Amino acid sequence: MKINYKSLALFFLFLVFTKVKADNLNLQGKFIPLKDFVILKYELFFKENAKNVFQGGGVFGVAYQDIIYDIKIKNDDSIDISINAIMDKERYRSKRYYPKLRDCNQVRNKIFMNKYGYSFLSQSFNNLVNEESLTKEIKNKILNISSLDNEMKNYLLNKTKIKIKILHPKQEKSLSCSGKLLATELE
């Protein structure tokens, strides 16, 4: 193998005489607004945990093909979370299952707690997902920001609303529910 010494020398000279931009970049005193950071934390949480909705789908719960979410903070500091859970088109076009209110709650519960919140056989509400457990989980996983004290965390949680749409392949069978994020059951 023949090495081109001229090219190698020019490359090293180029490295020695050029300044790297990263050395001049000063991040001291540059901070992102807290609202943007809270949205980022929610986005990262959803990106990591939305997959929980797909686990057990079809056997223990509704099978979904996609989850689309959007998180916004309004000027009055209220947080709006919007989730579209798209039911598996192939499965539910022929199967006669139509979404129920508990399916809305289960989507929220699976994302935030990785639990259904309903008994397996009877599909009746159990108390595994409640306001206290949701508060603890969100404070520990999303609002674990050092500049937020407990009072501010509670304030943000109380001003957080969620809206979930369960989109059935037959559009007229789709279902929507909403309420406070911490509500034990959405309406």
C-alpha cells in the first residue's frame, strides 16, 4: 500500500491551523425556558413509554397499530396532552369490537403506569392506577426537574388535561374521552 505523504502532510497542517468551532462555543448563561423543558420531558417520556400500549394488544387488551401524541403548554400554564390511539385496522375491520370508555383509560394507564387498571377477566376497575400512583409516577419520571419544588409540580399536575381518541377503522365507532390527567377515570 502506497501512502501519499503530500496529502497526509496537508491534512495534518489543515488540522493544526484551523480552529474548531466547538472550542469557541460558550454555553454559560444560556438556558432554555422551563416550559420548553417540561414539554421536552413529556416528549421523551411518551417516546419511551408509548410502546407499552402495544404490549399485550389483542390478548389482554385492544390491539393498536399506532399512537400519535401532541403536548402543548398554553399561556396560562395549562398543559394539554392529546393522544390518538389507532386501532389495528386489519383486526377490527372484521372483528365486532367497539371501543369503550375503559379503553381510553387503559391507553392512559399503559403509557403512564404500564398497567391496565382493570381486572383481567371481569374487566372491572381495580385500584392499581389511581390519582396517588399517577402523581408519584409523573413526579418521579417527568417532573423530576431540580428547579421545580413540590408546590410547582402539584400546580402543573392540576393544570394538566388529557384528551384521548380511540380511532376505530369504522370512523363512526371511534370514541373520545378527556379529563384531568390525574383523574382515576376519564370521561
